[in-house]
Amino acid sequence: MELFHVEKSKDVIMVIHVPPAKRENRPIYLNGDLFGNSYRRNWEGDYHCSAQEIKAMLRDQPETTMDMKVLDFMPIEYISRESVEAYRNRHSAYKPGHPWVKLNYEDYLEQLGAIAISKEGGKLHPTSAGLLMFGEEFHIVREFPEYFLDYREMLDPVMRWTDRVQSSSGEWSVNVFDFFFMVYNKLLKEIKTPFRMENGIRIDDTPVHKALREALANCLVNTDYYLPQAVVIKVEPGKITLENPGSIRTGKRQMIKGGISDPRNKTLMKMFNLINIGERAGSGVPDIYSVWEEQGWEEPTVTEQYAPDRTILTLPLVKKVAVKISDKKQMQYKAVLDSMRPDQEYTAADFCEVLDVKISRTKVILKELVEQGKIDIVGTYRNRHYILK
């Protein structure tokens, strides 16, 4: 969380940017009292962290992520062989020459990070990643009691759900792998992006499809599966919303900017990468924004909620409303006039940030306001200032 502290003194505004603490240094607490004196800022002020929030921050501290944990109380039979073989088929199709695809069942799982040798017993057991990716729901909830995956389609105002699939139904395997492809295939119906042609060959996989896979994988890979309130994928008229329990480990600003990859579940990410889903360069979310811009759709939004932590990515599927040039100019004129006070002089540079344009464009706007009789010029050309008329 970043703190914006603003102090006003006459016409001066001071903004102090306080960067969030690194995840390995969280939680921040006083007087050596971790559970009684840990604090967090939520844009409005500092508040005491709940035990649940503190435990979530402690899980995020190590470089070894929570999905690497070896579940030595579970046998490898708790992993669904059917899901593993479906995954292996996709892996083989994407990388037919990959040396792992021809390994025997247990060796393949071990290379994926789905099973590992426990330190105490010295035997192979599922990892948390293996259980989440390939397990059955009734086994998964033994380690992750809050585990719940939910797809909701709400396209008819008369009906509560036009389609819904959730993990406690008992009708399917309900692991992360199967949920991903079930949901992705449903979301494709909402993407009205035509195929493209390359060298006379029809290409059905467009940048929009890739961005959609990235968004869905990002949601599942960065979920804290110990937290409540579920993974929820919602389809509503004109938008898709992806919600997952857990904070943004790199921070919202860095997530949108890109360049740093810090997944909450590294092994799950590795498993998706092996079948050509997801990025490890930290460019996933910026790419989604870029694709949406190319389509002319409204910009995606990232929202963080707290107590408990939750990340929400909203993908609008509607075109941006074009702003007429005349309307834009009127908005610029109004922005300048609203920022000016009587009997105070301003330079052109004072309005660059207000207008979010370069100095040359700012001077054009000011000249037009002078011509309209809204403002006056004071001083010589080299020392020109502007005042309200």
C-alpha cells in the first residue's frame, strides 16, 4: 500500500510517496507484538491487522511459495491420474519433443513439482501444487478448507444465473487444471473477436484469446487458497470479472506497470507455462491492457480489497466512448479556468500537469482562452503570465 500525504499551505501542495514494505518485511508491527500490534494502511488510515491477514503475510514472506509444501500425510493416489494424463497430452501437443512427456507417471509428476520426497519419511507425497492442480475436491479441502472455485454467468436480468459451475457440486474433478479449461471455453463465447488469416491459414488464437488465458491463469496462480471467499469468475453484460483471495504481492502499481514476476504459487505457474499459458516475465497484465487498448475497449481495472485480502480484475467488453474534439477542448478550457484564482498570476508551465499535455499544446489552449476573453496576458513575451479576466 502506498501512502499519499497531502499538506496544503497557501498554494503549495506537498505529496509524499511512501512505498509499501517489501513482502519479506511484512507484517509491520510495534513493540515485538506480532499478533497484537501489526498495522496496515488502507488508503484511509492505519488499522490493526487481523490474525488472518498476519498469517497471509507470513505465508508470503519466504522465496519458497506455499504450493511447494510437501503434504506428507497424503498418498500420491490423491492426485487424479485422469487429470494428469489430460495435462500431459496438452504438454506433448505444445512441446512434442520435451524430454519429460515420455517419462513414467511418477517421474513425470516429480519433474512437474506435483509430488516430492518428504524430509521425514523419505517417500513421495503430493505437493500443495500437485493437489491443487490435479487433486479431487474432497482431498483438496483437507489441506485447504476454504478452497472454492466458482464460475457465474449472469446475462439475463430475470434469472439469477444463466450458467453456474462451482467446486462443491460433486459433478466434476474440481481441481485448478480442469476449472481453468472449463471456464476458458465458456468465456470464449463472450469474446466476439474474429479469426485472422496468415498465409491463407485460419488462425483462431488471437491476442485477445491469449490475454484472456493470461488473466485467468494469473487469477488462479496468485490465489491464496487458505483465505476465504473463493475464486469467482463472473460474466455479466459487457464485462468479465476475475476475483481471487490474496493481495497483490508486487503492489498494484507494479502489477500494472509490469517487469517483475512474483507469483504467489510458483509451481502452479510453472505447470501452466509448460502448456503455453501465462508469462514469467511480469508482462502479463500490461499485455492485457495493451490488447484491450488495441481492441478499442474500455480500459481494464484492478481493485484491491482488504480484511480479507482480495484482488479483482475487471475486463470490459464494450467500446470506449469517443470524445468529440469540441467536447475535449471544452473540458480543457474548464480545467484551466477551474484551477485559476482571481488576482493570481500563472505561467504556461503551471497548467501542463493540469491538462496532462506538453507545454506547446498548453500555450495553444491558453491563447484560445485569451482570444475568448476568459483570461488576460500579463508581462512581456519572455516573462508572460496569465490571469483570470
